[in-house]
Amino acid sequence: SALVVAADSHATLMAQRQAAAAATGGNGIDSMAVFADLQAAVAAFDPGATDLIDQLIAGQEEGGELTVKLAEARELLDNFNFGDAEPLLAEIGEGLQA
């Protein structure tokens, strides 16, 4: 019946979701993928970069070194200072990979 198929599908999706959450450190995002999108947005002077940086900030531990740098970059992007944000993002990228 359709109900059995839906129940099986739901169980499979939940298992995949839990595996994905474990792979992303439990914060629900793939930090490196979001960071790559952020770099592209900054390079394109896209104001949507602030939404991406907010996702990264939410995924970091509060008060950590990366969180502080992300907040600095967020401030630059708020002021449309994309040029100064790029070198800071390079430092952040190294920190995310560590």
C-alpha cells in the first residue's frame, strides 16, 4: 500500500539525514560548501553574502577564533566593503579546513 511505501521512504530519508548531520559536525550545514558559496558571492559583490556568513557563524562555537573573524567579515559585508572582506575570508577558509 502507499502508506507502507511512504513509511519506508521516510525511514530511509531520516537515516540519510542523520548520516549527513554527523558528517557536518552536527550543525546541519556543510561549512566548506557554504564557505565556497560565500567566496563566490563576495567575488560577485552579492549582498546575499551576509546570509551565507550568518549560516557559518551559526555553525561555529560561540566566542571561538573563527566566530570572531566571521563577525569581522560580516561587519565588512554589511558596509559593502567586499574588497577588505576577501583577505579575511582567506584566513577563515584556512581555519575551516583545520
